[in-house]
Amino acid sequence: MDSGKAAQLLSRQRHDYANHMQVIKGYLELGMPERALEYVDSVVRELAQESHIFRSAPPEVAVGLYETQLWARDQGINLRFGTLQCKHSVGVMLSQGFAEIYQVLKDLEVPADEEEFEVGLELIESEDQTNIRLSWEGESGPVVREIVMAR
């Protein structure tokens, strides 16, 4: 990762954490400590998801997944990661996988009335291919999109 990209990600992270602190301070100033605690719990869950990414995937893929998660959040999508198993197909993920993930997420019709539209992402590598599974709750039940990439 180049220093420009690193600086951009760190700036975004700093901005997000400053916003979190403002929300917590606001709840406390309004005399709503229970809401402040609920919000802190949600931030802790968010941090655990980020930690999961960086523990489970090679650095290049982890950074790509983190960037995807930030982009999705900006689109009103809460991207949650399940199994992340990718050791040998880093090149495939970087050249093809992320483009396809972004396309599926771009094509999603996020309901306007949804406070938090959640999409699950799993990344499973086998001997000859990498499978990405995106899943969410659609109007008529669960929806799954599989992306299969040969190595």
C-alpha cells in the first residue's frame, strides 16, 4: 500500500472515531447514559469486525476488505464478515475479486427505510478456486450471490 492510501485510510479512521466520541459526549450531555453505553457497545462490535478482518486475511486482502467495508458503510450497507480464508489467492482477489464484490454491492437496492442494511461476506479458498459469498435478507427471503474465481 502506498503512503497516500495509508494516509487516506488513517484520516478516515480518525474522522470516524472523532464522530464516535462526539455521539457519546452528546448522549452524556443530554443525560442519556444508557444510550451512550449502547452506542459504545455498537462501536466495540464494529472494532471487533475490523480486528477479524486483519487477523484472518493476508495484509493486502485485509486492507482491501477494510476499504470495501468503509465504502459499503457510506452506501448505507453494514458489511459483516464471516469466514475469511485466503492465503494463496491474493492476486486473484486483488485483480478480480474486489471489482466483483463492489459490483454486487452497487447493484443492491438498499431499502430507504432500513436503518442498517446488513450484508454478510465470506471468503473461502479451496485448492483451485476462491469463493466469495455475499448474503442478505431480501424482500422475499434470504439472497445469496456467489462469486467463483479460478486460480
